[in-house]
Amino acid sequence: MALAPSVSGNAINGLGETAARPARVVYWAPNPDDIPHGAMQRWFYTVDPDAAPIAAARAERQVILNAPLADLAGPPVERPPEEWTAALTRFVVEGICEKTGVAVMDQAWVYEGQSIAQSRVIVLGVQHDFDAISTAPDAVAGGEVIRQYGRAAGAAKAVAGWLRQQGWAAEPVTGPMAGKLLLIPPALACGFGELGKHGSIIDAEMGSSFRLSAVLTDAPFAPTPPESHGIDDFCASCRICEDACPPMAIASEKQTVRAARKWYVDFDRCLPFFNQTNGCAICIAVCPWSRPGVGLNLAAKLARRAARVQGSAADAATQADAP
């Protein structure tokens, strides 16, 4: 905490601001010296540097990051948009990632001071091993998070390489370092579930226990639609992650952030414990949706409940209109 800057991370994020504006990098800057919390970011790497799960995962990820990207071939292959999007299924079948989606690029997803010219965002999701992430905040869970960031980077490189071999320029985007693109908004737009109370996406298939990467391209992919499973209402009445959060950073109500009403995690409360425990991850580990086999069944149950409520409302309206 001696390294904490005078400015609040919540202020950088735009908590309480009623006017829309681009997001600013608050953490995971490629160059920590560029942000107020850069000294705290550098300190993160001093925690348990010799822990075997952390060291092994970092080494594995670095190999992936260092791998070259395929050369750009030409001329561009032409396919109908729907066929381009359907072709992404191969990366799931081959185990390179667990989910894909496509969104039309929205400049509201770009960090302040950055620009993105490409028209499409391909979003990729890679799922955590549940037994490993369940050890959070142990170093085993920290290593698992790093490992999946590596897989996400590999998936983005694989998709970008495939596109480049098809004659289409493609740029991989991966975390945790913030680049040009916010990853959560395009993921929500193209079918990766809904934002959860803990500030992470909850997907019906993977729960909260996954990481994202993306590919920027002008290849004419057909966008995939957003999905709603009643998760937002579920979070409103669930307190599991809220109660499990040691620094009490998860709020019980939505808050206004850069003009949007949304679930928000208090950055200033979260960060010290996050840094101290190799990235924490308790909230995504305890989320009921993250437990294997639960999410899809829970989504189906909520859908049945919504249908009953809708049917009851329709019956009541019919009776009210009856003579």
C-alpha cells in the first residue's frame, strides 16, 4: 500500500461519472510507468516468484507469446459471412479454445488514446480447470489463471494465423496486459453471457471460470447474437461472491460507471488483496455458475421460470380484457 498513488482507481475507471467517455487503463499497462498504479503492478511480480505453479505457467505462456505469427498470404479468400463464422467451430473442436463469437467493432470498446480500424472482433474463450481454480487464492489457482491466459494467447494467434493464411490481415489481442481493446464488452455483444456481480462475465456453459482473447480483422464474419439467461436477475439476489470476497470489494447493488448502470468491483479495495494473493480469483471460483455441469441446467431452470411468469402475466392480461 506504500506504493499506492494519490488518485483512486475507481476515479480512473469512471465510478460515479454520469457522462460517457472512453475507458482508461487502470492496471496491466504494457508499460507500468504509463499509469498511476504502475508501481503496484510491478510489485505484483515480486509475490511468490519461485512458487512452482506460477513459475511454470509463466514460462509456458512466454513460449506462446514468443511464437511467430503466420505470414500474410494473398489474395484474400472469399466466403459468405455465415461460412466464415461457422469455420471458427474447428478451433473449439480441436480444443484450442472452448467458445467463439463475432462482433461488429464498436469504437466505444477502445481504450482512450487508442484507435482500431478493423471492422470485426472475433472473441475467444478458454475455460479454467475447476479443481485448480477452486484452490483460490492459492498459488495453484494463480498458476491456472496464467496458464489459461497463455492458452487464450495461443488461441488468438492460431485464429489470426489461419486468417492470415487465407489472405486476410488479422491482429491477435490477449490479456492480461491492456492493449487497444476492452475484451468484456465485445464478448457480451457476441454471446458470452452476461456481466456478473463480481465484475466478470458469467457464461451459461463456462460460468465465470474462463479467460478471453480476441482477433481484430476485416474478414467479413457474420456477427453472433448476444445471449440472455436471466443471469443479471440471478446475481441481484445471490450473495455468494459478495460474501466470499475478503476485502469486501463486491457491491450488493449496481453502480454508475461512465454513464452506464452496471455491476462494479471496488478497485481500491480489491487491488491490495489481489496483488498479495497472485490474482485472488476467489469470486470466480465460488460463483455457482462456474461449477461443472451447473450452468446450462441453471440457465434452463431460469428460462422455465421466466416462461411461467410470462404466461401468468399473459393470462392476467387476457382476464382483465375479458367482458
